Amino acid sequence: MKIAILADIHGNLPALESVMADMENEAPDLVYVAGDLVNRCPWSNEVIARVREQHWPVVQGNHDLIVGTLDLAQPAHPFGNRARFPDLWWTLDHISTDDRAYLAELPPTLLIDVPAGPPIRLVHGIPGDPFVGFEPGATEANRTKAAGVSEPYLIAAHTHRPMHETMKHLQILNPGGVGISHNGDPRAHYLILHAQNNAWIPDFRVVEYPRAAVRAAFYSTGFMDYAGPMGELHLRTVATGHAWASDFNFWMRDQPPALHDDIGAAVATYLQTFPDEKRWAFPVGTGV
């Protein structure tokens, strides 16, 4: 038996379609999605449509939660700042009411329990919090974050980085990002689990997709006109596989109000401070 796990599609339809083509050859018996269907690329409605057509079970990611439940009349801080979160507001301005309702109703966790292998707990970030992720190689920190998980396998996403960490009673796996990667490889990533000898053997899949089509759509849909400098960071992330946009968001938490009021100046200052991906503002595993 084979189970495919997708995550962090983030409205990137060309990446999703390329992964779906790869899955046709792999022919998994079941497909699950570990959250974040939407936002940051301009095909949120189309991605949701593809996933719903396939009837794949999905857990709610932090972007799904925000897009699905944000009070548009009185948005919670800091998401009410359109200049600060232009990708979010572009998505909110274009997503259908039905799709928002679908995202709002997604469950925070799922249990995958099939006769072929041990049970698997599926979440987006860590159990109980979709805004925090597991850190590759951080065994002690991950043990604390996984406290209370009784299943022998835990699959989590959110950091956009493939991971397989084994602890005493638990194996933690991250499939990586389909639509946005943060491990330095900009291709689409997903995971297939093979049932073998009462265990799940991971096969981390990597799929090329037409990233030039993403850049073209940023401009043709009006996304780039709306997103401005933040759109450039999102495109840089798509092109390089490094977490430029998410790192900028973390860095902004400690910046003065003047930069929050001028995102162009903020992005320019950030890029001067962190000119390449060898230095980052945030520790691995924080919210993205």
C-alpha cells in the first residue's frame, strides 16, 4: 500500500498539477494534504477546486485558518494591514465565499489508520498549533513539541522542508512544500509512504514544474501590482527555494512603526541587512 502526503501548496497550481502528474505514475492508494492550500501564489480557488474534486482529506494550515476565518470587517492584528500582508488581502479579495467556508471547516488534525501499517497522526504545524513547526535535527525541541502524540508516526508540514526524525517511540516526517519550498531546492516536494513489515518507508519525491508560469501569472493576474515589494519576495522564494518572504515577516516583528508604514523601505532595508540566504533573521521552525 502507498499513501501520498502533500503540503504547503500555497495557491501554486502549476506545482500541484506537476505533482499530480507524478502521482499518476506512482499510483498511491490514498492521498492526504497537510494544510496550507492557499495564499502567496495567485491560484487559491483553482487549487481548492483540484483538491475538492479529488476528495482528498485535508488538515487546516495556518494560511487556511486565516483566509477561512478572518473577520473582514474587523480583522485581527496584524492582518488588517493590507500593505503589510498584500498577498493575504489579494487572496481574500479573489477567493469565493464557498471556498472560504471550506477552509474554515477543515479539521486541525486527522488520524490515518489503515490495516497495512501503523497509525499516523497528521497535522499542519505541531499538535494544537498550526503556526509553529518542527525543526529538522532539533530532537529535544521536537520531543517537547510532540508531547502527547500516541501514534508511532507523526506527519507535519509548515516549515516547507522535508524531514525525517526518529525518536524513541515516534517518527516525525515532513513532506516538504509542493508550491513553495524552503530547503534551497525550488522544485515541488511531496512524500509517499510505502507499507512494509508493519512500518511506513518514506519516499521523498521531488518534481520539476514550470516556475516561469508562476512569474507570468504574478503579473497577468494583477497579483504583483497589488503585492508590490512583498510580491518580489514571494517570487524570489519560488525561484530559489529559500524562505525570503517568511524570513522578512519574522524580521518585521521587531522593526519600528515607520517601517510597518512603508513596506517598500522595509523590504529594501531587509535585503540590505540579509543580502543572501546564508544569514537569516529567524530560527528554523518558526511560523511561516
